[in-house]
Amino acid sequence: MALMVNRPVAPGKNNNKGLSMNTQMHNLNHEAAEDEDRALFQEMVRRILQQEVAPDYEEWEAAHQLPREVWCKLGEAGLLGVDLPEALGGSGAGVEICLMICEEISRQGFGGLASGYNIHANIVIPYLLHLGSDAQQQHWLPRMASGEVLGAIAMTEPGAGSDLAAMRTTAEKVESGWKLNGTKVFITNGQLADMVIVCAKTDPTAGARGVSLFLVDTRLPGFSRGKSIRKIGQHASDTAELFFDDLIVPDEALLGEAGQGFAYLMQELPRERLGVAAQALGAIEGAMQLTLEYVQERHAFGQRIADFQNSRFTLAQVRAELEMGRAYFNQCLQRYRAGQMSPVDAATLKLMLSEMQCSSIDRCLQLFGGYGYTLEYPISRFYVDARIQTIYAGTSEIMKEVIARDMLGRVA
């Protein structure tokens, strides 16, 4: 299906200023056509997820692992590289389509898959598209779009957490390329990944300015994985510890320039946090819909649970917050597409929507009573899957610090 793509507008330019009425009507008709295309594509995504994911998702949750073939099925359906150019295996769509897929996966209650998709399609693929050489892009991106290659990104370490400048994984320049040594932890898609973007210190004396990024083929000698890390939620999303023991990568595995890794991470964070926010919006909407259905079916004290004022006010509050959150998300998305989304915008969006996801779903679960605490009702999975959203991609505390620094400067 061909997608109509919204193109970024030059910063500060008002598209309607000085346009004739006919031109403005043409633009409105074009936007309406784009909305119709997007709605049709979203419906297609829903059908694919219901056909290829829903029947087996409980089994995958119990196994704490997505099957490798699910990524190939999503690739065959054209969902993995939608905003890549067609020459690289994509559809040439806008970033908003990729985020819509993140949201739809999350809305259907597949939180683990949503996180894995966000890493592969919304983070790793854009890193390569924005920073990779022609040779790197040709080698990896078509196979990532098809699902043949699954991507991951390895930043976090056992002793570093959010403090990327304190990472201890090193990449030493050698005659044959670079020699990597170190350990990474909490790596989404880590067990199945075929290629991992690894953050490593190429200059251990330079702090954040000594970080570089490498494209690591997981078939190389010196690469190994630990056992899957068991989590309280998002069970279908495999999370692994990765080890690099004198692993040699060629010079052409360096992504971008040496020593610019930290700057690249900061450059790509806004899109990563847009992805987390899209997951939050989808999950809130999905949980709200489940709760609306439940409270209208269940009775207590001679009336529907939906008829109690507490139920009505709770759901009204969830809907109001969802609409406010979506408005700010759309505003940030417009800024991102125009190249104007700041780190503070990204931190504010990620903080508010991830925290809203946890609080909204908690209130929804409460309306289920004891049934909400059972695995038989999907609301329980929405609840446990939500908790990690305030931690990965930068904890809520780090988001507050980013915002506070913009207001008050750094602590002396």
C-alpha cells in the first residue's frame, strides 16, 4: 500500500501565509487524503497483529521470548522499515507511521513486542539511516526492513546505568580494526539480535567525548550472551546481558566518527523518547477500552459498575489526561519533523506520558477489583508492562534533571 508522506517544513515557515484560497483548499484536501491513507494503513496494522501476533502472544509471554520468525512476518508485511527509502527496503513513509505502529502494538496489549519493535524500527534503523555510510546502509538496512536482521543497541552497563559517561566497555584501535572488551546489561532484543550498536570508550580519558559507536555482527568470535533476564513485565521482550571478549570488528564497523558517540546518542534521543511516548498513548487507550467494556458488563449492589460515580469520574479523568497527552505528543512530533524538538521537549514528553501511563492503568485496574490482579484479565499485563516505561530511555529522575538544568543550570 502506498503511503502519502508528510514532508518536514522549514523552521519558522508558515505554509498558509500568502497562499490563494485554491491553494489552501488543495492543501486541506491533500491533508485529508493523507489522514485517510493513514487510517487505512492503521487498520491494516491492526489486522496483521490480530492474525500474526494475538493467537500466540500468551504462549510467547509464558516462554519469555518472541519467536525469531515473528520479525520476518512483520518484515514481510512491510512494518519494520516504513520510513526507510524504497531503495533500502522501506516504504518512504514519515516517522509518524513508524510511531503509529508502536502505538498500535501497545494498544493491543503487546507491550513486550512494542518495546522490541521500538528498538529495532524506531531506534536502530534511524541510527543507521542518519549516521551510516552508504556501504553500511546497503549491508544492513534492507535486511533489517525484511526482518532477516534484528537490531539492538547496547548502552547500559552493570555499574553505569544512566551514566553513559561512566561506561567501561572499551574499543582499542588495532591493526585489523577495533578490539572491544566489556559487558552490557538490560539489552532489549539481546538474545535474538543479529546486529548490535555498541557504545564503547575509544578514549577512556576523555569522558563523554571519548565514546564511539560500533556495528557489531553477533556472529563474530568474542561475542556472547548471558541468560535472559527475567522481568516483572514485558515478558515476551527478551532482555539480555551481552559480553565482548577481545572481539575484533573491522574499521568499517565504526558508525559515524570516533569520539562522537555521545553527541550521536543525544541527537537520536528525541526520536527514542517519541517512541516511548507512543507506546504510552497506545497502552493507556487500550487499557481504557478494556475497562470501559468491563464496567458496563459487571454488576455490583444491583447496578452496573459503570453507574457508580467513582467509576465514571475515574474513566473521565483517564480520558481527559489521554487527550492532553496526545496533544503534546502531536506538538512534539511536529517539532521533530521540523528539526526543532529539543532535549527538554523530549524529556518533558517522556516524563509526563510514561508516568501518566502507570497512574492511568493503575486506576483502570482498580475498577476490575480482584479480577484485575489475575492473569486471566489482560488489564494485569497492561499494568506490569507499564512499569518499565518510567525507567528505560532515561529514568523519570533523569528527565526531571534535564528539565531542571534548562531552568536552573547545573548543580555547582
